[in-house]
Amino acid sequence: MLPYGTAGVAYGQLRSNYTLNLQNTGVAAVNFKDVKAGWTAGAGLEFALGGNWSTKLEYLYVDLGENEITFSAGGVSGTVERRFADHIARVGVNYRFGAAPF
């Protein structure tokens, strides 16, 4: 068994669409699309299966920061604040080419 940690830079394209129905004033549509950079950190365990095969279980937390959108429609304005973060769990099987068996 091999425990490990990982950390690094993360980036991704984010898209959001909001439709706000404002009573007696109309409808406001807010669209957001951007590429954001942030960070990621996680940990995992890798287990030898035999030969050049191993399996792993990994957890990652990704944080791409916050964003604020201001809108105005029909005399009404407001701000939408959002945080872009995610939790990722992965299970995998690895094969090491050219490596000596365990």
C-alpha cells in the first residue's frame, strides 16, 4: 500500500445561466462564461495487485474561487455571488509499462 498526497493548480471553463422573473417589472437573463484558475489538493491510496498492476482510490478538492455578477432590469438591480468548488472521488487501475513486477 502506498499513501500519497497531491496538490496543484486547477483550471476550468465555467458557465451559468440565470433567468430572474421580476414581479411587475419583466424578466432579466444573466449569462456567465469564463475560464478560471484555482487550486486543488487531495490524497489517495495505491495498492499493488501483482505483476505490473495496481489499483488506487483518490479524493480531490478543487477550488476555482468566487465570482460576482451584477444585473439590472426593469429598474431593479442585484448581485449574484457564487463559489466554484467541487469534490472528486476516483477509483482507478494502473499498469506500469516496462517496470519490474512488485
